[in-house]
Amino acid sequence: MPQGLGLVLSGDVWTRVVIVVPNPVVRAGVRTLVGDQTGIEVAGTTEAVAGVAAADRPDVLLVDTKLRQDILELVRRRDPALKVVALVTAEVPSVAELREYVAAGVDGIVSTAEDIGDSLLAIRSGRAPGGWISPTLGADILRRGEPSYRQAEAGSSQGQGAVTPSEHLVLKLVADGHTDREIASRLQRSERVVKYHVSNLLAKLQARNRAHIVKLAVRSGLLPTTCPCGQGAGVRTTRDLVQ
């Protein structure tokens, strides 16, 4: 079986899914998010649309919005039975870009800030005949008037991408010493989504553990130097990553 094929359970129907994400760190995280969903099994991943074999005839393509042109081209030339879902893995695209996806005819736009599996099940079940739009993305767009935070230059220069708004929210709560479960409760997200963001922070900042994440975040300007956690107060250890 080629890489990128997964199975999504919707009722009694199993759906073949291809996950297409170019960044290896993000790709691994997305695989965890989708595979950890009840009723979903991921067999592998692929970094480019070219890696999807036509002979495999997947039912759903889950494609990173960093591959914008590929998404639009896929929608134009796809088989009518194929569902194409745009996946936001970093900064939320502009409203114009989101509208472009909708106008092109994507079956859904989802985000790694939420339970992707739940969204896929909704799309597959036909509960969103006009196209599924992530509630998380809608809320983010409404909040865009708020001041943005400083991006992590170290993460960007290392090719892993800058810290996203959702990751920054998690970062602040990690700095306050909260566990994944506590963060999930405060942000009204699932623990697997929080674990995904913590994993990304570890990779992007090249940190060894949660305490090191905080230290590097203060040094890079992502957190204020007055943050009490910068002095080691209340910071959890790496054991929190496997709660």
C-alpha cells in the first residue's frame, strides 16, 4: 500500500484518505491527529500531490494549504466522487484565499487546531453538503483585529515554520505550568490537539522538554522576560508529554 493512505470510518463505510503535507514535522503531527481519532486508521503519509498514485483511487485527499495551487488544480480535475479537503497547518490563510477554495469547490477546510478526524467524519457523512468550514478558522478570522505576537525567528530560520497563534496560546499555558489536560480544558480543545501543538513547539524551537521550550521562548521574545516560568517556577517536565 503506498504512503498516504488511511481509513476513515463513517457508519459502516470505510473511506480511503491521502494526507498530503510537505513539512515532515507537521506531517507526523497530522498523522497523529487523524490516526488518534476513534474509527480512523492512517497507513502513511506523503509530502506531495505527485506522491499520490492514481491507481489507488482514494476517496478523500487532505492537502496542506501550503500547496494552494495543487489544491485548486485537484478540484478542477478530480473525479466527481473524490473529496478534496484543504488543511490549514500554520497561519490562517487570508479571507480571499479561503473564498478561493470555496469557490473552486473544495469539500471542506479544516485546521490542525481542532479534531481533524471529527471534521472528516462530518464531511464524509454528508452533514456539510455545501462544504465544511472549520469553526476554529471562523473564530480566528473574527479575532484578527487583535495585536499579533512576535514570531520565533529561530524556528523560521530552521525551516520548521514560525509559531502559530494556536501554538502561542498553548505556549503561554505551558509557561504557567499547566498540564496538557488543563490546557485542553482552558482552550476547549482535545488533549490530542494540545499534544500536537506541544510536539510542534518542541520541534520548532528545537527544545529538549517543556522547561526548555519556555527558556527558548523567553530568549526569542515569544514570552516576556518577566515570565515567572523563565526562572523555573511551575514548569512541568517531559513526563507531561506522555500523559
